[in-house]
Amino acid sequence: MAMNYYDKFVAKLQEIFMMDHAELDFGIYRIMNQKREEINHFLQVDLLPQVKQALQGDAGNTQQAKQRMAEIEQMFAGMDIETLPDSNPNVAEYKKLKAQLAQGGNAEDMEGEVFSHLVTFFSRYYDGGDFLSKRRYKDNTYAIPYNGEEVKLHWANSDQYYIKTSEYFRDYTFVLPTSRKKVHFVLKDASTEQNNNRAANNMERRFALWEPENEGEQVIEVTAEGDLNIYFTYELMPKTTKQETLREAAFENIKSLIPEGYEELLTIKTPTAKDPNRTLLEKHLTDYTAKNSFDYFIHKDLGGFLSRELDFYIKNEVLHIDDLDPQHINSQLSIVKAIKQVGQKIIQMLAQLENFQKKLWLKKKFIVQSDYCITLDRVPEKLYPEIIANKAQRKEWVRLFAIDEILRICILWAIVSL
């Protein structure tokens, strides 16, 4: 039973630490890949012994106690040791060891309870890549952080930075498992609404495979470095257009264009319950569209938040004062100590990753383009011929001021004036 809870806990941590994204090679995933070996070693090697050690520290060495009790029982073979007087040192030692074992409880059951609580705690606050402030007081009732203010405004993500999808756009890169070649999903065009405005006229943006406009352009190409680029667009489409339909169409077009050396995209299977024949290419197409289709959050102080919530969880749902049993108080305290010790180590690892993302988000952005808008009266007349010869400038004036209509308007005005 304990191992069952242990397996569930390891599976939950692998989800939280995104251990199934080892092939991704961009953004935060690069940092995760560097720490992947350290995290795996903790989950597979260090975790269980640390819990055993924490439980054994207060409960005593159970195995040695049982061995010593067996030796004393052999001394008094055929006799009821419980009825013998405590004046005998061996009898007194036997009764003391028996009492310690009764207080210590079953080690396997204690391990199971520790992992069960850890699974419950981290599952409660983790949801789809974000940690949410859901301090559950009891069933269907939540408590909010309160410092005595006269009026308190609170929402689920009040202590987090909201990261809009458009702020997260970047090329999606993954590595093929066997050949170790890189594949890039590259956006050719990705304009988004500004200031959190919504697209109008029943239009929403969708990902679609890019369609070459000029001769010689290709939707798939192998770079000089040997990487494979696949180009996409993110454009306004009618709301009735389903992203899933566009993704399926992209897959059908891409699979017939896969160049030699990249067959792994189609031969490697990543089955799911709904689609047992899903290919590696389909998996990454799904992840790519999903990653850039949802907004997400970065916690301002994940370490402090989870530490406070772990203390609250232990006091509220682990250490029930009314249910404390004097005969098993040591085992209950050992469970609390193990939950606290292991939970804090995991919180520290999560906080390091979240703080790194926060630093990237708060880092001052580099200026990649600078434009100036100057009225013509401030420009020397000798530059007018050069300005008029600039096609991009004339196109912009047509868009802003309709200068292509000026001649027609002047003629009409002259006719009216006559």
C-alpha cells in the first residue's frame, strides 16, 4: 500500500516538473533539462530513504527493538513476561521496548500516510501548469489570506503575474529521440490584439500551416545546420473554424513533405487512450497549438506561498488535536515531521524554477526596433524627392491620409467653385 502511494506521488511530481518534456529544447524547458538528472535522482533514489529516515528518527529503530525483544523472550521461554516483576532488568527492558513499538506504529502504514498527504497537498494547489491559491478550510469552503484589513479584495491569482499568450510567442523546438536532430515550428506571422483587447466581428486567431506566397518558398525546409523548420501562421479566422481541424489538415500536408532523415516524426508512436496510433509529429502539433492558446501565470513568491500552505495543511488536515492518541503520539508526530521535511525540499526545488521564470519576466526588454514620426515642415525640402520616391512611405500616406484621392478631390472642388 505504501509503495502504491509512493508511485502516485512520484507520478504527480513528474507531472509538476514536466519530466515528460525531455525532448523540448527552448525556454524554461532548457533549464528543466539541465536539472532533470538532479530531479530524477531525488525522486528515484533519495525520496524514499529520506521519508524512512524521518519516520525512524522519532519512532526508534523498530528492527533492533524487535530483535532484542525476541532475545528476551528466549531467556524466559515458556513464561508470560507480562506477569513477571519489573525488578528484573530484562523484563523492564522488554516492557519498555513493547511500549515503544506500540507508540511507533507500523512503518509501512506510516510511509503510506506520508505519501498520501503529499499527493493530496501538491495536487490541490497545482492545476495545468500553475499553482493556485486555493486554501481549503473544509469541504467546499476556502480561507483567504487576511491581515485585518477593513475591506479585503481577493481573487484566485491575486499573488501572480498574468502572462498573456501573445507575450509567450516563440519558436517551438524539440529533439528527435534517436537521431537527436532538431525540429523547429516557426511562426512566419503572429500579430495579436494589444492591451488585452478581443478580436471583433466574430473572428478569433488560429494556428495554421503557412502557405508560401512566392516561388521558391517552402513550408518545410532543412537549414544549413541540419535542423528541420516547419512554418506556421497565427491569423484571424471565423470563430466557427476549429483549431483541431486546422491541426489535422496541417498534419496531412506535412507528412507527405517529410524529408529523408526525419522519418521518426511518423514512425515513432505516442499513443493515448483516444488515439493509440498517434505519431510523434501529431503529439507535438497538439502541444504546440495548446501551449500558445492558453494564458498562464507566474507566482510572485511560490516558495513562501507553498510553505505557508503546507503549514496550514498540516495543522488543518494532518494534526487533528481532537484525534490525538496518547499511545501513538510519537508516530503521529513522526508523520508530520516527514511531511514537513520532504514537502519543504520539493517546494524549494519548485521555487527555484519559478523564481527563474519570474526574473525573465521582470527583466527589462531589449529594444529591437525604433521608429520616428516627423511632420514634413521639420524636414528640409531638399529631401522631398527622396521621400516621394520611397514606395513604403507613399503606401503609408495612402493608408493614413488617402493621398491617392487628393487629385480627384481638387478637380471636384475646382468644378464646384466655377
